[in-house]
Amino acid sequence: MITGSVLIGRQDRVGSGGVFDAVDPATGERIAPAFGAAGAAEVDEACALAEAACASFSATTLEARAAFLDAVADRIAARKDDLVARAMRESGLPRARLEGEVGRTVGQLRLFAGVVRQGDWLDATIDPALPDRQPLPRVDLRRLHVALGPVAVFGASNFPLAFSVAGGDTASAFAAGCPVVVKGHPAHPGTGELVARAVREAVAACGLHEGVFSYLPGPSIELGGALVADPRIKAVGFTGSRGGGLALLRIASERAEPIPVYAEMSSINPVILLPAALEARGDAIATGFVQSLTMGAGQFCTNPGLLIGIDGPALDRFAEAAGQALSASQPVTMLTPGIHASFEKGVEALETHQAVKVVARGCVGDGVNQARGALFETDAASFLADPVLGHEVFGSSSVLVRCKDTAEIKKVIAGLEGQLTATLMMDDADHALAAELVMPLAAKAGRVLANGWPTGVEVSHAMVHGGPYPATSDGRTTSVGSLAIARFLRPVCFQNLPDALLPAALRSDNPWQIARRVDGVVARG
Amino acid sequence: MITGSVLIGRQDRVGSGGVFDAVDPATGERIAPAFGAAGAAEVDEACALAEAACASFSATTLEARAAFLDAVADRIAARKDDLVARAMRESGLPRARLEGEVGRTVGQLRLFAGVVRQGDWLDATIDPALPDRQPLPRVDLRRLHVALGPVAVFGASNFPLAFSVAGGDTASAFAAGCPVVVKGHPAHPGTGELVARAVREAVAACGLHEGVFSYLPGPSIELGGALVADPRIKAVGFTGSRGGGLALLRIASERAEPIPVYAEMSSINPVILLPAALEARGDAIATGFVQSLTMGAGQFCTNPGLLIGIDGPALDRFAEAAGQALSASQPVTMLTPGIHASFEKGVEALETHQAVKVVARGCVGDGVNQARGALFETDAASFLADPVLGHEVFGSSSVLVRCKDTAEIKKVIAGLEGQLTATLMMDDADHALAAELVMPLAAKAGRVLANGWPTGVEVSHAMVHGGPYPATSDGRTTSVGSLAIARFLRPVCFQNLPDALLPAALRSDNPWQIARRVDGVVARG
């Protein structure tokens, strides 16, 4: 069932971009079969088909669009065992995690199906004609959201299912009515192909244009670049490294027609340890911290890579407890040899940094590509003086910053780059200080938490997985949760059009029975 | 009352960027007083103040924010006579137009006051905790929109009031809670200063931080570039030329922290003349066309610069009627000598183009800087072959493209760049063809009209004044109408925060009584 093919619409192709292998990171061994990487010819074909699919796919009824999302979900759910087995070998991630990820992938497709059916995302808005208005009449104006066009989605290394071929970006682009061309991640090409076949089956079963979905696996930077540069692509969804995201941003901005790139790139997710909480339950916080830090080898965008607290005995006790827990933590296989090498390099840079002290490292393992957790500490002045200390080390590495007082905590917060999350560990007695920090943290992050850990991202309506640059390239959006549909839409106004020529969502009899804003006030359908 | 000052918060400053003059375009003479252009020092001060104003301004109550917008509107309305008198001299525009523009400026400030009071723009969204959910509980998640931060607004030459110092961009940025630093257009510095003083008075009267508004007039490209490059600026609103917009885009994308630029740049606003309408009422359409084309010397972003119809006797009659009407049209003073020179250059390029025929020119005038209307024609093959024929000539210049058949009309539409508007002139018998064109036109434009002219943009909820590149740099938004508030917002999620630490809009007792989405369904407050 895994053939190593490129999937262009309904066709299997042998990729023209050379051959590459899936690798088991736990052993370093290749996993059959060999994969043909997509080349320029396949990019061209996939984009041409995607463009050809635009008009019909963006014009489906809400029910047809939702049924398609459900059909993709059904087919992924039906392949759960095969997917988990293959993804375990390709990613080194454990069964429970991957089973959960199948559930999340299916769940977010169904969430978007519900969002599509409800129709609020169309933002249907009607300003009725006012023929008698003085000094000038008003003509009938009706607005709704339309799909941007073909979207390029880059699969992420660290979520082989939930942020890959049929992950969040693909689900939200489909929901918006955009055909999707996936650039498959080379770290899990077999998993990717299985999912791609499931999506393709759903396209066919729903009678949609084959160009709604194509799948271009491959390891080369050129492949991704060619896809983003293709003039038929109108938006890009990416989760990965800062370097990778910035390269795509550059390509997108240099196109004859620049396009939006939603790149989720880099975050160290500061956790502020407020005094009363630290005093009362520093040990428990330390335990929770190490669990969050080391889960999945720390390979989460929301991994807690920065702790901030006021120097003193309570922080000493916290550091000791965290150090003990971390020292007992087992090494974990990382996703790819490349990610492991980057982790080692990042940890070494901190270990050898003059202003940094090692608090603890995790246990040494005997396997390849394993991450040993790392906790470092430094003082606020040093942290503020060297931006390198605030750069993400992807994996279970974190830096504790000791501040002299609350004023210095505020300075450290003010000096932070944009983040996906920021967390306050607080007790009742911390409220006054927390109240001063909430909005400054909201100015830096897409999500502000109290008394929780940032890992574990709920897929729901209120979730924001985004944040100011460089957490993402576009802080006006989210890549997780129902609001992500907005990334692939733009508004169009229809002025004085005969009812029969309007999109169904705007016709006077409201055939889809959706909520619409009339003269500024929303009325249910 | 006009002193030629730069306004930094509550202070008047003598600009450090040299001296420049206001010019009466009807005579070419300077108008007193001399103006001091803002320099790098004033950019720095204005941005520092704007940043200092962010926290308090973005945290006002809805009522306080709305009252401020109303206060700006009141003060502009109160200065109507002075504003109109000064703007007439600086812009050459007639009294009635400028009186209308004061009304529009005041009206859009009040529209945004209403939008702010209603609170829908916050998109307040609550996913309540589900402590008993299996396999994992859900924590309380609450989301709302927050202000992006200080916004740089570039005044436009062609709307000295409605798209300048307190125009649409400023109103929507204020509504979102963003301090504004205006780069004043040198074509109407006296008008700009009068408005800037009105805004500043409103800031003071409402007890807001002085940094909420600063005004930096000046003629240099460097001034605008320095403002966009300032790290404290978080978004840019611009209306002007393609070259100017692209230059700002480049600066914004090269910043250490790239920021969104909303540049409204270039559009030729195609008008499709469908066969039945052309046959039945070609003369009336021709008359309406020439009125729309020549109004205000054609200095509108929505000026009808492209006509598309099927070759034949009906189109011949239309061209003849339009030519006759245009030949009788009087020359009109343009906004600035520079705009006039560009218009002349653009018209000359068409006049001397091998594939282009002159249909008619307007009357020759005896004043300086006057535009004579120009109507050209060409065939579809030539139009498709040379992109220059599809470039905007800012002013009353338009090109009629003769197509062989409807297939060729579709080809011309498919070859168009992004547009602000696209118009169908149609009768009942044209419906079948129109139905095939509506969504292809919607794919190219922000607004699709039937049987109207694109000039005259209603400021309302359903309006979209935007469109795919290069009409704008960001087709996901609008610069006119209430939806423009979305350009200056980003979502933030609060997870598990104690009620007292949440922004008012998200507290459990809903103190502002706004509509909120709870578990995916909107409930009124």
C-alpha cells in the first residue's frame, strides 16, 4: 500500500526528483520501500490541477464541503492501526502518543466540518439598498468570504499526523474551499503516503475535482521553494524551523505576486514562577515542569524553554527539585538524526556559554539519536545581554533566569521576542503581580496560561496557536483551532447584483439558513 | 492656526527635515505658511510616545474608545468651513466634493464608534472547562482580539480628508486600540495640520495618553521609510502609487521584525459591457461612463480604466457616444504637478502605442496641471500581449478592449491582475453570460458590481475596498468599511486565568454585555 509514489490528483507518479529513504531514528536503518521525491515537473502538474479545481471546490455547498472533511476523517480513522505502526517506525514516537495524534487529526477534521456547516466563517453581511437616503441613495451591498486559492502545506516533522498531510493546515484550507498541495516531510514519507491515499480516496468518493489534493514528498529545499514560487499557489502553511520559515517567506515576498505565508517557527514559551506559588509548591511545579519539558523529547513548539523567577531560597529549592527530576529522566529517541544533531549543538552552546550554569542533565542512554534533557540557569542581566540565550533549542532544553526582583522580571518579559505561549505559575497571593503581567505577556504571546503547562494544545474555538514574530510570521492568525479557517479567506463585496447571480450565502431567501449581519446586526438564519 | 509644525503628542515642534511649501495646483503658486518637514528625530519621538500609549489606549473601555472617535468627529465637523477652504486651495478640488469628504470623514469615524460600542470586533470566544471529559479534561479557554500596536498611516493625495490624517486608516486603527503616527501628505499640509490639531484636541479632551496620535508632515521618501522601519511601529496603512507601496513593503519585510503593510496601490477597474445591455442602452452607458471617468479628473482608485466588450456595431455606437461625451468634457485641475506629469506620461505612452487607437480626448484647457480625459481602444490580442496596456494611468484615462466573442472576454478577464472592482453592465438577456463571469471576476477583485460605476465607495459593513495584488498588498482585508478594524487586531487566548485577571470582555459576568461565542455558538450579551 506504500509504494513510494508522488500523488498528483488521481494519479500515482514516480517522482522525478531522485530517490530518498525513510529512516528509523531508533536504529538509523532505512525502512522500505524507496521513495521517489517530487521534482519540478510534479510541482507544475500539481499546481495546474489545483488551479483547475479552484472554481468548483470553492463553490460547493456547505454540506458538500463538510461531508468531504468528514470523509477524510473517516478514512484516516479506518487506517488507524496501519498509520500508527508505520509512524512509530518512522518517528520513534510511542504508540500512545501516535494513537492520540490520530484522534486529534480526525477530531480537527470533524471540528472544521462542523464549522463549515454552521457557516459563520462566511461572515455574510448585507447592507440593504436605501433608495430614499439623502443626499445620496445607497445601493444593495453584500459581502462574504471566498477562498484564497490553492494552498501549499508543509508537513511538520514533529506531528507526523496532526500537522502533516491531513493535519491542521490542510483541514483549515479545505474548510475554506482551497485546494491543497502538500509538500510531504521526508522524516515520515510512508505515514504521509498512507494519509495522502486516504485524502485522495475521499476526494474521489465525494465527486470532487481531482486537483483538490496532491502530495509531493521529498527531502530537498528546492522542492519546497519551487512550490511556494509557483504563481498558482496563493498561500502557504508551514510549521518548522526559523531558518526554513524565513526562506519560504523570502521566496513568497519576491514573487511577482507576493502571497501570505503562515510559518510557525520558533518559541521558547516563558514560564513565570511567581513568588507565592514558588514558595508554596515549588516541588510540585518542578515535577510538572520536567514532565512537560521531557515529554516527546521536548519536540513541541510549546515546550517550556524558559523559566523566570526571583532569586532566593524558594527558587533554589525549585531548581534543586527540577534538577533531581531531570537527572532521573530517561533519554528519548528524537524524530530524526538531523533534529538530534541540532539539539546537541544547541545544548552544547549553552553548556559552554560563560554566563550559563548547568543545573542538570537527564540520564545517558545507549541508543542513537537520543535526547538527554537539559536544564540551565543564568541571571537576568546575562539573559538580557545575549540574544542567543533566548533562542529556541528544539528539544528538551530549558533555561532558568534568576531575577533580582519583580522589576527585573518585567524587564526580561519586555525584552522577549514574540512567543506562542506565556505562562504564569501563581497562587492567590500572587494576583496583584500577575495582574500587572497579564497584558504585557499578551503583547508578546498568542496564548497566556495560568497554572498549566503550554504543551498540550486544545483544538477548539478559543485556541490560539500563533503569536508575534518570530513565533510565527503572521501574528494575526492561529494554526490550531477553528479560527484557522480565516487564514485562507478574503472578503468580496457584491454591489447591486441580481439575486440569482449572488452566491447562495447572500441570496435574499438565505437558502443555507446561516447567520448574517444585516445593517450591522447579526441575525440567525 | 496653521503654523507649519510637526505635532508630537501634545507638543508642536519645528520639523528637523527641512522646509517645504504647500502649492496651489491651479496656479502653481505657493500657499503660506512654510512647513517644517519631520526628520529622523521626530520619527523617533513620535514612535516612542506611541509605544508608551499602547497599554492604556488598548485597555480603554469600549465606551471610552468610542467616545474618543466621536470626539474626533465632532472637532472635524466643527472645523468644516476652514477645512474646506484650505483643502480647496491645496488640492484644486471643488467645494461640493470637499464638503462631501468632510461628511464622509466624520461619518466613518462615527461608524467605527458604533462598531467599537457593539463589541463584535473583539470576537470574544469562550470554550468552558470540561473537567470530566475523557480521555482528557479541557481547561477553560477564552479568546479575544487585541490591538497590534502603533500604526503608521500614510495620508493619500487624492482624499485630503477621508483618506488622510483622520481618514479611514486612522479611524480603523484607533477603533482597534492602536496609537497612530501619521505621515502627512505634502500635497495638502495645511489641511493635514488642521485635522491633526483636531485629533490632538480630542486626545486631550478624552484624557488619553498624548502618544495616541502624532503627525509628521513632509515630502521626502526617507521620512516615510524611517517611520516604517521604526521597530515600535507594528502595522502600516498606505494609499498611493504602486511604486510607493512596494517600497514600503520592502522596508517592512526587511525589518528584524517584519510587519503587515496594507498598501492600496493600483487598479484599472474593468467594466464588462455585456451584449444585450450594450445593444439596448449603449448611449446611456457611454454617458455614465464618461461622467465616472472624468469626475475629479479621474483621480480615484476606482476609476473605470478598462472597458471590455464584443466587437460589432453596438460597440461601435458605444465608442462613438463615449467619444462624443468625452470630447465635450472640460479639463480639470489635478491634485499636484507631479500627478499631472505622471498622467501626461501615461497618456502619451498609450497615444504612441502601436496597437492603440485614440477614440477621443477631452477639451484643451488654458490652466496649468489640467487633465484632459482620454479614451483609447485596442483589440484583445494586443491587450493580452502587452502588460503595459493593463497598467493604471492615474487620472481620467481608459482603454476599450474589443473582443471577438465571449470566449475572448473570458480570456481577458483571466489575464487581469488583481483589481479593487469589476463591473458588469448587463440586462436580463445577459444573465446567462453574467452568471459565468461573476465568480471569475470575484477571483480578481474585492468588489463586483452590476449596472453601476465603481467610483463612489459606500462606507458601510458590507463594503470591500481591497482586492488581490497589486490592487492591494494584502487582499485579505479592506480599507473602507467597518471590516477595516480587523487589519489592526490579532487574537490572544487566555487559558485557565482567574476571572479577575481576564480582560473585561472575557469575564464570566460579561460586564460589557457583548455578543460572545460560547462552545462555538454566538450568544448576545
